[in-house]
Amino acid sequence: MTHAEPGSALAAARAAFSRLQADAAGCGVALRSPPPEPASCCGRGCNGCVWEGFYAAAQWWREDAETALAQAAGAAAERLSGMPPSSGPGR
């Protein structure tokens, strides 16, 4: 299987990027750009392949984006309820 085949990790990463960027745009949340896909893979299965770094960066980007969206949703819910934003534990 190549990186770009349907069902591949790359296809899943691309789908996550698209979904999260669309969700962010719908909520008015600014996200940083997702990591660029590698262009320098030699295809020999190197230890420490550029794709390994890409997938690690993609996972970190996804977690960061999901956190930003969750925070925006929480802030929106607080605004709708009329409650002041919480300042953390103990408020």
C-alpha cells in the first residue's frame, strides 16, 4: 500500500485535516496550518523516515486543533448560559 491509497494513514490524516479545518471555520476558530506532506522520501523504509515525522506532527496538530475547538465550544456554551467564563479550578 502506498501512502496515498484510500484507507492509508495519509488518507486518514488528510481527512482529519479537512474535517478539523472545516469545523474550525464554522466556529470562527483560527488554526495553524497542518504539517506539510514530505517530498523527500526515498522509499527504502529508513529508520526515522520522513513519514514517521510527518505522522507524529499530524497527530500533534490534530490534538492541538481538537483542543482549540473544545475550548471554543466551552466558551460558546458559557456565553449562552449567561455564566462568566471560568478561570479554572476553584474559580
